[in-house]
Amino acid sequence: MSIKIEDMRTKTDDQLETELGELKREAFNLRFQSATNQLEKPSRIREVRRTIAKIKTLQNERAKAAVAEKA
């Protein structure tokens, strides 16, 4: 279920921001489930963390590109 970086590159900044918020909420819920020993799929924590990192990396790339265009 992990998202490919190519698929993320086609999304707008607003779509990425929305998805990032959803993933952060999911990560919080997964941590909570893990703490209460109710976690069904421990590997999902890793998937969510990595997807969050991919989105943040893409946002940083776009921010740097925008700054470079202005200069």
C-alpha cells in the first residue's frame, strides 16, 4: 500500500499537505495501538513513516526549486 514517489510528484502541494496530515494522524493512531498492544500490522508503522518522509522530501525539493527560480 506504500505510495510511489512518481505518483506523489503528480500531486499538487495542497494534495500533498492533506495526505501528510492524514498520515500523521494514522501514525499517531498506530503508536497508540502499539502502546496498548492492539496493533495488528506492525509493519504499517514503518510504511507510514517512510511515506511521510517521501512527502517531506518532495516538499523540500519543491521549496528549493521555487527559491532557485526567484534568484
